[in-house]
Amino acid sequence: MTHTLAEAAKLNDLVNQTRRILQVGGSGPATRLYWKINEYIKAGKMGKIVWGLISYNRNTRVGMWDYPIPGVGDDSWPDAKVGPDNLDWNMWLGPAPKRRFSKERYFRWRKFWDYSTGNAGDLLYHRLGTMSTMIGFDFPSRAVGIGGIYVQKNREAPDTYMTMIEYPGEYCVNMISCMANATSAPLTVYGNWATLEVLEGQAAMSSMGDQRRAGPAQAAQPRARTAAVVKPEREFLDEFKQANGGQTEVSILPENGPTLGDNWLDCMRTRESPAYNALRGYQVMAGIVLGVDSYRSGRVEAFDAARRAAFTNPPPHKEFPPKET
């Protein structure tokens, strides 16, 4: 959505002031299946939600975001002229720190903190938007980011990154993004009574994420439709069956719905709030930025939803001492 949390807050305020229709470009709210999962979870059929798991992993021999110089996506443009004489470098930098022209920064900007939030803002933003659609959008209360540059040692942003985000509703979301191993964990929601796993087909794209450069096998196969399956915890099978009409396993199937673009156009006509409105984008961005700031500072980062402000050194977690006899 934005590069910084302050920019996300400013954009949300501007949308509220002008009452313009802004649709955030991200995964999750555009898919009817995830709203069906949201309805299922809110009905209490999994018990108390305790945590969620999301990951978005890739692997490439040349190094993630090491796009051709010059080039676009996976395409190399060896004869293209690129330099300060035919590129407005200062305009491209915008509010970022002033630096001399660098082809590395221009073409491979996602590797630099001046312009990017790395794996988190590039990939995990989409996953956290999906998880938020299923569980419910909210501002986080705190986050911790860890990881490092373990393989691709020519960047500032990590090739392996993990964040644990805690929310006021008493649940956590664990986010994982590795650019040195492409095997991703399924999108999963863990409840006290049951576990929901989203079964996704593989997207057709290159190892660098270029959808125009899918391999022949990928391109030839239609992507399987995403669905979800819910399986009970053995210890709470009776509660699960009672909440789910006697079933011992539940499938939640996809159904057609408007795309983000169609929803945006509809909302411009009706003046209703779009599916991925500025507030939801801001709430997701808060989790992304807190995690990145924690990774970079080595501290726990927290957020005060009432003041709409980030801070460090949050209070300790609440404890519930048992009664002693």
C-alpha cells in the first residue's frame, strides 16, 4: 500500500476527508472464498482462534529481485539506454534520501530499505491481507521480526524473514518469507477446536515472480481453484460436531464474485466502501511495518490503535495465576 506507516495513515485520513473511493491492490478481500471463511470463523464453529500461519516463498539462482540491468521483469533490454540524461532521477527518488544515480537501485530497488520493505511489503502484504479477511481486520498490538541475509549476500533486505504479529483479539499471526527455498507452508488458521487449511493451486510465474514467464508445465495446466478444509482437534471432537451439524470434517468451497476492479467501479457508482478500503490497507500495513522495524532495530515494536501510533517497550503480557490451595 505504502512504504511507511505514516504514509498509510496519511492516505487513510485523506480518503476519509475527501470521501473518494480508493481500492488497495492486494490479495484477500477480492476473493469470495475468504469472506465465506470469515463468516464460518465468526460463527464460532472452530472455537477460539489462537493463531494463523502464512508464508510466501521463492527461490532463484540469480538472487531474488536481481532483475536484468537494464530490463523489465525477467526480460533483459541490453540496448536500452538508462541514465540521468534520459531519466528524472530526483523525481524517482521522491522523499527517499538523495543519492547519486545507481542502476542497481533503480532496477533492483526492492533490495534497499530506502524504497522497500523487502519480503514483507512485496509478498507478505498479500498474505496478511488474506489472513485478515478470514480472521477479521484489526490493528496489531505488537510484532517481532527476525531472519537474515543467509544466502543472497548482496542486499539490505533479508532473504529469509519471519514475523510474529499479536492482535488485541488474543491471537497471533506467524508470517514466513524465504527467498532461498520455494516450498511454502499452507495458509492455515488454528482454533481451539479445529484447524482450517486453505488448499491452493500453484500460480503460473517464473521463480522471480514474472507471470509472463511461467514454465511450459505451469502454463499448460489450469490453476486449481482454491478451497478450504476444516478438521477437528481430537480432544474437542464433540464440540466441533455440535457446532458443525454433526460433521467430522467441513469443506468450504469457492464461489464466483466481483474482482477488485469490478468492486471498485461498483463502489464509485454506489459510494459504498470498497472491499479493500484504505482503513483495511492501513491495518495490514501496520503489521508489515512493525515487523520490519522490529527486524531492523532488534526490538519489540508495538502499536496503540487509539492513538494510531507505534511505540517500543510494550507492557508485559497479562498473566492469569492459578488459584492455589
